[in-house]
Amino acid sequence: MRYYPVHSGYPPYTRVNQAIEAAFAEHGRGGVRMPSKVYVGLVENGDFRTMPAYMPALGIAGVKIVNVHPNNRARGLPTVMALTEIIDVATGVPQAIVNATELTAMRTGAAGAIAAKYLSPRRTVTLGVVGAGRQAEALVEAIAATLTIDEIRVWSRTEKSSEAFAARYADYNAVSVSIERACDCDVLNTTTPSRKPLIMADWIGEGTHINAIGADAPGKQELDPRILTGAEVFVDDPGQAAHSGEINVPIETGLYDTGMIAGTLGEVVIGKRGRSSPGAVTVFDSTGLAIQDLAIAALIIERDDGYDLPFP
Amino acid sequence: MRYYPVHSGYPPYTRVNQAIEAAFAEHGRGGVRMPSKVYVGLVENGDFRTMPAYMPALGIAGVKIVNVHPNNRARGLPTVMALTEIIDVATGVPQAIVNATELTAMRTGAAGAIAAKYLSPRRTVTLGVVGAGRQAEALVEAIAATLTIDEIRVWSRTEKSSEAFAARYADYNAVSVSIERACDCDVLNTTTPSRKPLIMADWIGEGTHINAIGADAPGKQELDPRILTGAEVFVDDPGQAAHSGEINVPIETGLYDTGMIAGTLGEVVIGKRGRSSPGAVTVFDSTGLAIQDLAIAALIIERDDGYDLPFP
């Protein structure tokens, strides 16, 4: 058994996007075994989630264990930390434990990049960014590996954060703007922990693609429900999206119904579904899939570094 | 983060039984958060199970990942192997990874010992043993720490195994016998991977307590369903028992109903439920709880040994 702290560096997004796209394609073909993630609440709004899966096509199985502790920032700790355990498919022997904290942000960014690759109205895009944390960075970098970014319009609740974000991505003509202005774009990425709609329907122009990333637990939402009812909504996984994705609150309040889902990102990748017209608004409702975690862990465990651990 | 291969040895059953009894008591008081375990099928009837839980009273949270690969014995590998990850409740930081292979057998044996402590008709017992593998050994050793064993009657599908088992426990007057004779006892432990009833109702005398341990997945059963309908059945967890415990097949075939369950072992431990009369047959339907895994891991991670691992 090997432990991989991944101190030797992370793979480039060109490789990560490719691996994540292949995982979604397998999901679209129905070729994966993946129960919905399981939540266990802890103290002070903290929780941890257990995400098991098996991808026969890659011969890889395992589980990611990931926490979300909103009060961690005040402690100088990341809000989200994760480990992925990989087990041998044929024997069940634990093969690897991978530090998956950074990989979690990367595989989520890559999912947004794949969604944008297939659903963006154009190849050269103005990127809207609402929420300027680690996940927003990963989305910019993953999308930059698949589309050309001509401008970034970023808004954050704290102006200091959006200005720092704009400075960091000056090469992409990033500017700190109002939230309404950030929504005037081709591809909008929302990554806030909001529990009420931040993005109003009137702000979203025809043809916009939205990566709705922030909602990942019951009660969370970022979009005016009228955006969802007027858009073509693609989810990563219907069960998880209904439970904890952007659509979870509108379903709870009766404003949205799972029958309105246009398809899964996997179905989009294999060409079974897609945007119906250039003017349609499309939404990718991302909750995060265990198969994304397996696919990115597979890029790490092919390396020689890591710590050998005795087992048993 | 520390990795514990547990090479420094295992705690004695006196301590393990105490820890497991405390965990069941918390469960009986409704003081734990524990979703049902999640199964993912792999190749050749192999699978792995993910078992998350949080015990506020102990301030411990985490998840056990355990495989079951029936073909492993032919490869010279254990059928069951496990790791438990413990995370810090307040911050979500991964604290420890514990080799839980042997601990899994021990915590299951301890659950049987606690069930026997509360449900056995007497303190000095003749022990029946059906199935003579690792789990049967753990049950004998755990029960010996709480009751006095005056004789062991052991049966195994292969006589060589039951004779070796009898020799190993000669101090307890262990003898290799027919399966019917093994059932003539005070406390019967069944630990086979059977998918059809092995133990007939006619063989079970008044007042017998049965630890039904073998059934741990849909389709598995060891007992004639007439034993269950005539007995007082206590489960570790109603949801898991209905899904994968001894009662799962009779429920599927309409011979048993969850409304017939007499209570949980946790309720027995806190005195809320118990055997109704000395003559009643009692059954403990064990599927294995994540809180047992946390409770036994807590005994290991209080030690100083183990490997320091960098995280992140």
C-alpha cells in the first residue's frame, strides 16, 4: 500500500480534463457503479462525505472521503480536505491512499471545463466568475485548457478577493466588476456557498452557459429558480443533483421537477444530449462524482513517488 | 496524519468488549449518526463496503472501507481486508488510518459476546459453533471474556477445519461434531457464507441464544426461517439487517417482516428490551456497524506507534 501526498506536483489540466471527460463518457454509457454520496453531519455545520465507485473500463475502484467545514478558514485550515483510497478490483487489497484536497478542486474545475467545451455557445469566451475562492481558480485554469478566454469578469462578496483574483488572471484581461456585470458573459461560473439565489434571471443573456458549482448540499442554491425553469439543465448525476445540487431547493419548494432535467453531462459528452439552439441558456448542475475522484487519482498512482506502508 | 498497521498487537477482549458495549449503548440511546453501509460490486462476486459514522459522545468520526472477496482464499489472501479512516470532528482533518482487517473480526466477535452477555440463558455455557473460520475464533475468544465456556461443539463443512478448531480450543473442551449436535447448546454462533438455510428449527432447543453472523449481504442466510418466526430477533441495525442480515432473504420471500423485530442490541444493552422468558429462543442478527469500527479504532489511535504521514 502506498500513500501519495502528491508533493511531486499536480498533472496539467490538459491531462486532467481528458481523464475527467473519459469518466463522464463512461457514466453516459452507463458503464460505472456509483451509489450516491453519503453525508454525515458533524459539529458547527461541518460534515464529511463518503463517495465510493467502481469504473470497470479503467479497472479502478475506491472511495473519496471529504469534509466541508465552513469555519475552518478562521482556523487557517482549508474548508475542504480529502483522501481517496484505491482498492484492487480483483482482490480488494488497499493499493493507495491519495491526498485528494487539491485534486478535488481540480476535478471539479475539469468537470466545468468539459461542460463548457460541449455547451458554451462559442470557442473564444468571456468568462463570468461569481465567487473568487480556490474553486473559481480551478475553473478558470481548467477552462483555459479547452477554450480561449478573452476576458474574465469577476465578482466576490469581498471586493478585496475579486481584485486579487483579477490581478492573478491579468493575462486573461480579468476585471473586478458588479455581480450583474459578471453575469454578462458566455460562460458563467458560480462557486459560492450561498443558501439563497444570488444570480437573477434578468441578468442572464441568451446563449449563456452557466456552471453552477456552489450548491453541494441540501439547502444550498445560487441561481434564481426562474433561470432553471427557463434553461436546459444538465446534471452530473440525477440522484445527487436532486439531493444536494443547484436544483435541490427549487425541487423542495415545488418550483422545479426532476422530469425537467435535460440530461446528464455524460450523455452530452457521448453526443446523446446537447444544447438545443444557440440562444438557449444551458446550466451544468455539478455536485461532484466519485468517478471524477477515481479518474484523477489514477493519474497520481501511476507515479513512483509516495510512501510505502505495510499492510497488513 | 498517522497510519497504524497495528503491528504492536491487539487490545484484549476485556477492553474490546467494553468499548463495543458502550458503542451499542450509544446506539440504543439514539446518540449516533450512522447511515446504512453502502455496497459496490466488483468482479467475481467481490465487493467493497463503505461505512461512515459519527459518535458525538466519543468525539470520533470516520469511515471503514472493507472488501469481501470470496475467491481470495485460493490466492492466499484474506477474504476480508479493511482500513478505517478517522477524521477530526471539529476540523475534518484526516487524523489516522488504521489497518482494520483483524479489528473487523474482533469487533464482530465482541458484538456476539455482548449479545450473549445479555441474551444467553445462563452464565456458564455450552457453545455451538457452525463454521470454523476466523470469525468463529473471534467469537469464542470474545465470549470467553464475558461468559464461562464449559464446552464447545464445532461443525464445519470440511471436517479437517472443525478438528483443527477443536484442537485449538481444547482448553474449553472443544469437540468436532455433527451440525445437529453443534446446535444442541446454550449459545450458537453461525459464521458461514451460506445462501440457503443450514440450521433447522427442530435442532434448536428452548432458551437457546443464536448469534447469526454469517449473513452480511443480500441473498445470504443460515437459519431456517421458522427459527426467526418463532424466536425473539434482535438486530444491530434495522435498516442494515433488512437489507443484508439474516432476515433479508425471509423478508424478500415474505416469510418475515420488519415489524416482527424484537428490538436492537443497543436497546437490549440499555435495558429497554430483552429476552421475554428463560425458554424463549433469541437471535442476534449481526450485520456489523460502523460505530463498532470507530469504537475499536479508538483503542488503537490512542497509542504512540504508527507512521507519521505528511498531510497535506
